[in-house]
Amino acid sequence: MSAPAENRLDEDRLLTFDVGGSVYALPIACVVEVAEVGPLVSIPTLPAGTAGVMNHHGDALPVLQRTVLLDLPEAESDPTHALVVTPRADGGARFGIFVDRILGLVAGCAARATGPALVAEKRSIDGRVVFVLDPERLFARAGEVIESSLERSV
């Protein structure tokens, strides 16, 4: 039995967003929601510059700092949105990442990273270099960041 037409369309679209002046993309099927930026509450065992939690429809959503997760220099601007992401289109665990701005949807399919890299592929879209992220590697990186921060805080 084939997937519904709506799901097939999601498999062929990427959500593009700006972080630190670079354009990134994730498969739209792995983006649960684009939410407004809310206040972060610190997690006692983690440094504030690593992660916090945000109220997301009554649940505590872990949100990782975009500069730490993507290994970027400290951000000069405040984020405008929070992406709520999941590692696979079929759902599962979720976390948030603040982004500088949402650019929109573009045609394109997901890509899988080889090795530990977050960026699965660099593509030229509308004349700009877009870093297509592997959602599963992004999730793995989030876990590594949290684990590393916990070890440093002990």
C-alpha cells in the first residue's frame, strides 16, 4: 500500500532557516512545529548556555542552544522561532532549537549523513548554499551535547 499523497509531498520538501547567517534545512516531515520563542527555564544540572526547557503546550520541551548544537560562534541576534524536531518522520522523542528566522519550504528530499557529521549535504538552492541536516545525527548530537555538559558539571 502506498503512502498517502500528503505524506509523499512532505518527503520531498525541506524547511529552510537561518542560523548565524548560514542557511540550514531539515525535512519538513521531521519538523513537528514551528513555535514562537518562549522563555527558557534552566535545567539545574546543565549550564544555561547549553540547554533549557520551554513550555510547549503544557509539556517541558528541552531546547538546545543553537550555537552549541551547531558548533557556531555566539549568536549576535535573538532567535525568532523555535523548531520542534523529531529524528524520524514517524515521530518519537522531541527537542527544540531556536533559529534566527524561518526562510520557507523548498523542494528537495532528505539526506543521510555519513559518519558523525550533522550536515548530510550542501546544496545550492535559490543561489544560496544550504546545509541540509540529517535529523537523526542532529538528535544524536543533542544527546552528546547534553551528556558532555553533564560530565563537565560533575
